Amino acid sequence: MTPDAFLGWERTDPERHAYFHGGVFAMSGVSPRHSRLAARCTARLDGALAGRPHADRRGRAPKVHVGADPRHREPQSG
């Protein structure tokens, strides 16, 4: 399926799906409990990453990505 075909189909389908490298994947529904957990995780991650170099937090909750690329690690003291 092409990205354009997916977008047209997704607009009319009652279920939500993700498109990744030509594949279509069903997404599960979100419960209030899941939303609260995602918000708490996002807040904790935001606090833990505050002031760190390469801490790109431009995304919006509840979709959070945290990278662990060794090229971006800070030197450890001690």
C-alpha cells in the first residue's frame, strides 16, 4: 500500500492504524488508565532529561521517544 492510499483509507476506517515501511498495523484503543500512565511517564522522562544535551523533547504526549545513541552520551566523572 502506498502512503497516499493508506491516508485515504485511514480517514474512512473506524479503527486506527499505523503505516510503517509499507505495512499497515492495527493500533489498540487507549483507556483512561493508559493515558494517565503515559502522562506520568512523559513527565518523569521530561524531568530526567532536563538540561541534558541532545534532549529533544519536541514531541507531544503520549508519544515519547528516548534515544540511547552512544555518540550522545555525556562523559562519566569518577
